[in-house]
Amino acid sequence: MRGSPDLATSVVKLVFLARLREALGTSHERFAVAGPTTVGAIRAALIERGGAWSAELANGRAVRVAVNHELATGTTAVAPGDEVAFLPPVTGG
Amino acid sequence: MGVRIQEAPFDAQAEADALREGDFDVGAVVTFTGTVRDVNDGDAVGTLTLEHYPGMTEKALEAIVDEARERFDVRRILVIHRVGTLAPGDPIVLVAVTGAHRGEAFDACRFVMDYLKTRAPFWKKERTPSGDRWVDARASDDEAARRWGGDSSADGP
């Protein structure tokens, strides 16, 4: 995940799971950031892409976000090198 | 003790025996096994495929077990959750708890299951005669977790 220095300093890894992965057509991507940001700012940027992105991630949709494997909220800080995952409601057990 | 995520089946009795072994303060062993049903929301279910988020899953389950140990007077807790493709009747999840007395052991077992249902990153996809579909989360699971007080789940942004 931090394979090269420039990756760790300017990029966040986004992960899309289960139904979201299928709806968005991708399991992960490297997302460029200028510096420290927030979950809400990243989500807003993805919604701006339109299409499935805005349909699936729109505010009000039941999507949870985890930063570095911990459940987060819109105001949670995200730094370059972090892993930000978008999760549909869980259905285990 | 601990959490395991595996494709292989488990033997609930053998796991419970191993959890109790050598601990003579144990007066109660409670196990819960969740199994795959052959019907969901009115449709026949052929197989079920479970996926998870490696890395977060272990962390989430460990946090649930830690919280159960803080809330209840129990000895040991084990959680096994299977992933991959399962058929009706197959065991999916095992929660085993040992304790001095049954009350706390029962409560801890139920607490772990209720929290696992709303906090652990697993997703089920069903194969039905009309195609594959992701299973929807149930409001009743959120209510079950809320019964224990506090915040049952971190809401999205």
C-alpha cells in the first residue's frame, strides 16, 4: 500500500466492497489528494463524478465508511497513505 | 479464545470443548451456531456467498469480543465466521462463551451476535431461481444491537 514515496505522500487508497464494488465497477483506486482531507470531502468528490457514483454514494444512502479499518464519519480526518473503504450495510452472521 | 475467519466448516462441540479445557472455574458453556436457511424473503436460496473486508473484519470482531469481556463476567470468548460459498444447512458463524455462571455467559453470547450483525464487515449474496442478489440489511438487527444501549453502529457521513 505504501510501495513508493510519492504514493504515500499524495494518494489515498479507496476500497469499494460487495454491492458497491459491483455497482461502481471497481474494487479499489488510488485517489489523489493535495494533503490532509476528510471522509466527507472525498465522498463529495466521488459524487461529483455523476452516474453510478452519485446514485450510490449520495448523502442519505446507507453507506458506511472505514478509515484504516475503523468505522468513520464524514468529519473523520484522512491523510495521504490512508485506506478509505466504502461499505454497504453489513449482513453477516 | 479469539476470532477466526475461515472457509472451512467448524465443529461447534469440539471448539466449545477446547475453549473450556483446563479451566475449572467454568460452570457454563454457551454456544450459538448460525446456519444457512433455504428460503429468504419468500425465495428459495440455492447457495450463499459470503465476502468480507480482510483486515477490518478481524479488528471489528476483536473489538466486539473486547467489549463483551468488559460488560460481562465471563471467562473466554471465541468467534468463528465462515466466508466463501455455503449451502442451506451449512454453519456460518459460531460464538462460544465460557463463564462461571449461565446468566452472564448467555448475555455475552447474545451481545456478541447482536453486535456482529451490525458492525462486522461481512456481506451475503444469495443465488435464487431468479438470479443472484445481495442480501439487504434488516432493521430488526439494528434494533437488537440497540437493546444493549449506546451507539449500535457508526453511521455513515
